[in-house]
Amino acid sequence: MANPFSKGWKYLMQSLDTKIEENADPHVQIQQATEAARKQHQQISESAARVIGNRNQLEMKLNRLQQDADKLSNNARTAIQQADKATAEGDQAKATELNQTAEIFASQLVSVEQQLEETKQLYAGAEEAARQAQQQQQQSAARLEDQMAQINQLRTQIDQAKMQEATANSMQQMDGLVQNDDVPTFDSVREKIEQRYARALGSQELVENSVQGRMVEIESAGNDMRATSRLEEIRAQLNAENGANALEQGEAQGELER
């Protein structure tokens, strides 16, 4: 039976990994992916270099063994020729010695030729491995170049996405300011004022059309009539006073003339 604690711990770690992945900076993730791609290409290149280096080393060994074989073959041939000459000259001791020397050269030549054959077989395999390694390295280089192009495109898309997100956030903030219920808008204030003004006009209209309104109007008209009558009385008094004053002045002037 599975351990519940272990199972819960795995779920928790997966959840944390998911949260970290969601909140990770895309630029950081792209940089990490770039470094990983370059590191992988570097490893492939280093491996290819080792394989090619092994082929080159076998090639140098092959050339050296071939030179050794040629030298031993020439030495053995020379020794045989000199032995034959010594035999022809009747110097058997020298001929025997030269024949022994030729045998030593021949023995060494057999050993070198055996190594040469083994090295040729190894070189054939190393050459094929080097060809494949070089092909893989070229493919890795092309893949890395393509990845770098995609990474640059991703960087551009991330920058564009951030700009669009910033624009969207600004628009949302603007919408939030317009739709804030705590602050009255111009339209709401205007509507309230128009409602209040309309109600006031309606009340005034009701008052004017009511009986009390007509009574007030009649009373106002009566007051206006009394005011007009009183004004006429005052004007008549002034005219009378003016006439009296003029009469007195005329009598006084007549007495002075007499």
C-alpha cells in the first residue's frame, strides 16, 4: 500500500513546481533554454572532436606503421642482397650474418604488418564514426541556429505581450475609474439636478392651478389695485400743495408791485 504521506508530498511538490513555472519570468526561462541549447551543442561538438581526434590519431599511427614497414622491408631486402653478394664472394661467415640480420628485419616486418592491418581495420571504423560525428555536429549547429532564431522571435513576442498587457491594464484602470460608484459622474449629477428642477416646476404648476393659488393671485391683484389708488391719492396731494404754493407766491408778488 502506498504511503499517504509520500503521495501527498509528491502532490505538494508538483503543485509547487507548477506555481513556480506559472510565476517564472519568461525572459529568465528563455535564457535558461538558450544556455541549455548551447551547452548541448557544445557537448556534441566536444564528443565529435574526440571521435575525429581518435581517427586522426589512428591515421598518424597508420602512417607511422607504414613507414616502419617500408623501412624494415628495405632493410631486409638490403640484407639479403648483401648476403647473396657475400656468398658469391665466398665469404660464408659474412653471408650467414647478413642472412640472420635479414631474418630479424623480416620478423620485425611481420609484426609491424600485423599491427598495420589491425590499425587499418580500426581506422576504417574510426573514419566512419568521425563522419557520423561530424554530421551530427553539423546538424546540431543547424538546430542551434534555428533555436536561436526561434528564441529571438519569442523574446519579441514576450515584449509585445507585455506591452499589450500594460495597455490592457491601463484600459481596465480607466474603465474602473469611470465605473467607480463612490465618485458621482457628470451624467448622474446632471440627471439628479434635472429631476429636482423638474419636480420644482411640477410643484409650482400644481400651486398655480390650485384654489389657493388662484386666491393668492386675486389677493395679489387686489393689493396691486390698492397700491395704484394710494399712489393716485399721493399724486393728487402733491398737485394740490403745488397749486397752493403757486397761489401764495402770486399774491406776494402782486403786493410787491403795488
